[in-house]
Amino acid sequence: MADTTLQISLFIHGIGQTGTNWLTKPDGKPGWSSYFLRQGYTVYLLDQPSHGRSPFLGPPINNYTHVSPLSAEVIASRFTAPELYSSYPRAELHTQWPGGPGSGVQGNLEFDTYFAATVPSLVANIPQQTTVRAAGAALLDRIGTPVIIIGHSQGGTMPWVIADARPGLVHAIVALEPAVPPFVEPALNGKVPARAWGMTDIPIAYELAVADATVDLVLAVTRANSTDEEDCWVQAESPAPRQLVNLKGVRALVITAEASWHVMYDWCSVKFLIQAGVETDHVSLADVGVRGNGHMLFLEMNSDESAGVVADWIERGVGQM
């Protein structure tokens, strides 16, 4: 087993969450932070600006005055009990929320415990990514040693912007069902334009340089391989795809759960990253025997199994870079 005592992992939560996501699961059992500490990692738990220990500040600090909570119904239908709603392919395969199928709704202890820990969020991607980029870069400067950044969902956007700002201080990125696909929201979110820079809404360095992403990046549709997937957009093959120059030395892993809506399009994000020069692996948890998970895979009953998939990838592919 590789020596992980010098490995540093930085965890970034998603929208409506805080760094406490990684501490204790809704059933009271230890979370991913405990798992990685047991493996010998140093663990940092980041609260995004406007969340948790980094509270929302309105005018005159910034021009945004509105934060929004996630409703219990949205959480149940997307995160904790999608098997009861069947609003996307494979939702019925979800079995791992604490308490078992059908337990992820109001009135059940594990749901209520989780729901009580959610927080209102600033729903504005550009300012949120801008502040996390600055804060994350400052944190890496303070740590002073290259880290592995693990981000989930909306927080899965943040490793790219932080690594772009400090490429020499990032070993690798683990994106747990990151907010994707590139360029356009999925059908579940209305198919509206998003993430004009590919994986991000804010500028990120390309070679050849990009001044206006909506003009300079030439896009093409890539077709889905199954009825469970969606068509999506990547760079066209001609002219040659522009490269994410600051991420080319950073290895990446994208994780997709069996019963999540991310099955529809995480594959496309992986294709985009590889096309842009980022060495990227994609693990569908079901393919390695980790079954029944939804979007909140790290809070679910078999969370140590999914954590083990990540730890094994780090050991094999990142080591002591």
C-alpha cells in the first residue's frame, strides 16, 4: 500500500451544503473525512463563501442580496428518494439512503437530520466561482504543498477554477458528479446555456487563448450511446480543440453513481476533459460493484465502498507525485 501520510485532501461541498457534509452521515456514522483520516491523509474541509463558517455577506460587501434554500421536495426527488419519483432514468435503482428504499423523505430521522444541516445558498454561479477561486488559491498558498481536491456536485466545479489559479499546488482532482455537462444544462434543468468555458462559468486558461468563450470555442454535438444518456456538446474536432493549459498536468477522476441523473451526461464531461488535454478517468460505481447509490453517495449506507474507489485510484494513479 502506498504511503499516504504526505497526501493532503481538500473537500468541497455542493450547493445548499457545508463542510459538515464530510464529517458525519445522517445515520450518525462516520463520513468520508474519517475514512480518509484513517488512511493517513491530512484533510481540509472547505466551506464555500456564503455557506457555513464563510457566511453570506450582502451589500456593501457584494451586490447580491438573495440566497435560496433547497426545498424538502427537491432534496427528496433529486438526492434522497429519487426511487419514489422516477424523474430520470435509473432512479428506481436507488437503494442506499440510510434506512433503505423509500426512507429519504420528511418524517424519517435520517432525512430530517440531513435536511436540518442544509443551508440557503447564493444561486449565482459566476460570483460563487469567482470567490471560491480566490479563496481556494489563498488556501493552497497557505498550505504550501500540493493537494488532491475532492469536489461534489456544484462544488465539483470549484476544483477546476482553483487548479487553474494554482496548477502547481494541485496533484489531482476528484469530481463526484460535478455540475455538468459542458456548455448546456441537461434536460432535467431545462437545456439552457451554462458553463460557457466548458466545466466552468468563469474564464479558465486555454491554449490557444480564449477571449470570448461563446465565440472562440467551436462546439459540436456528441451523440449519446444509450437511451439512458443525453446528447451534449464538446469542442469540435476541427479546428483542433483548445487545450486547458493549466490543467494538463493535473490528473482527474470523475465518479458517477448508479442511480443518479448524472448517468445521463457525466460521460460527456469526461470526453470534453480528455479532448482538452486533461488526463481523466471515469468510474461508474456500478461497474466496480458499488451499487444503488444516488447523488449523495458519500452520505449513504455504503459510503466506505465509494470512498475506497477514490482512495484506490489515488494510490494507483497519483501516489506521491
